[in-house]
Amino acid sequence: MLKQFFIVSVFVCIIFLSNGLSEDKPAQIQGPIVITSETLSADNKARTALFEGSVVAKSESMTLYSDRMLVYYAEQTGNVTKIDAEGRVKLVKKDLVVTSKAAQYFADEEKMIFTGEPRAVEKGNVVTGTKMTYLMREDRSIVEDSRVLLENKKGK
């Protein structure tokens, strides 16, 4: 299948920046994001872009994978307001890998919510639960019905 290459900042001026950021609150996802997928359906009236098939959204600080990704953006600025990702969702940020069946990103709160068997792995430690909320600005997570497996390293 022919992959469509889509630079979001060019097509709809989508830039992953949180509203009202100052120098003391740096954005966790910065600059333009490049999204590749097998198909793209843009709806300028609804201010959405639907990416389907092997979706990869890559920024300077992280990469988000899924089968389907619906991106909502603001009318005036083109900034991302929300993302709904479904099907084989995987977030990769440095040593952290989070997988789930679905995820939602809320730009104004810099928050991602993972549902559908979420699982986070970082440096050998594994966290699972029914719902995982990742507060990106604070680099903090809240996990419902959690189960944690900590790697036991000798001498540490």
C-alpha cells in the first residue's frame, strides 16, 4: 500500500504545544509532529484529521503508534487539542514504553489516558492496570487496579 506522508505543521498547522506555556513550564511534546499512515481523511469543517493504517506520530521527544488516530485541532491556531488513538497503541518516550488498546491525549492538560489493558515498561519494571493516566508535564502516572513488577537488581 502507498503510504501517505503528512507533515502536520504544513497541512493544518498542527503543533504539539500546550496552551499558555511559559519558560518555567516547558512542553513535553514540542515542535512539529510528523504523522505517517496508509490513509488520511481531513475534515476542515469539523477540524479533524483521521489517520488509518500503521499510524506513526513522531515528535522530538516521543513517538506514538496506533492503527487509527483521530486528531482534533483548534480553528484559529491549528494547534492539537485532542487525539484519540485506537488499536495497538504504543507510546515510546526515552526508556518508557506504554502499550494499550486505546489512548486519548488532551493537549490543554498535557495528559494521556490509556485504556484496554494498559502496560508500562521502564528499565525492566512493569506496571499494568485497567486505566493509566500519564501526566506528561509532571512526568507522573496514576494507575487504577494496578499491578507492579519491580526488577530486583543485586546490589541495588
